[in-house]
Amino acid sequence: MGFTQQDLNNVKSALIDLATGKKAVRVTTRNKTVEFAQTDIDKLRTLLSQIQSEVATANGAQSFFLTSTSKGL
């Protein structure tokens, strides 16, 4: 079972709490609870990115990279 919009909201809320000075937060995703401290903020950001990608894919959003090139003239 994949991540849900509620999982995404939980992680966003936890990230905000850590960024505003809370010492530790608990996040429940996929029926599993994990505690993050301020030193784990990078791990929480990585989890947020993973969940955002999975939720967007589940909702039918396509991801792509737009590139631009030139000859430099």
C-alpha cells in the first residue's frame, strides 16, 4: 500500500513543528509511527519528497524535466 494524502499532511506538519523549534515529533505513515528529532530534519525532508512523488504519481500527475540548450552565441 502506498502513501496517502494524509501521510503527506502529517509529514508536512511535523516538518513545520521541527523548523519552529519543537524538539521532537512523531509521524505516522503506513500505520507505522516514527519519532524524529531536530537532528533528523534532513531525513524528514527526504521522506516528504518521497511521499510527494508517490502521491503525485498516484493522482495521475506526470513528472518531467524541462531542459534548454543553446550554442552560447
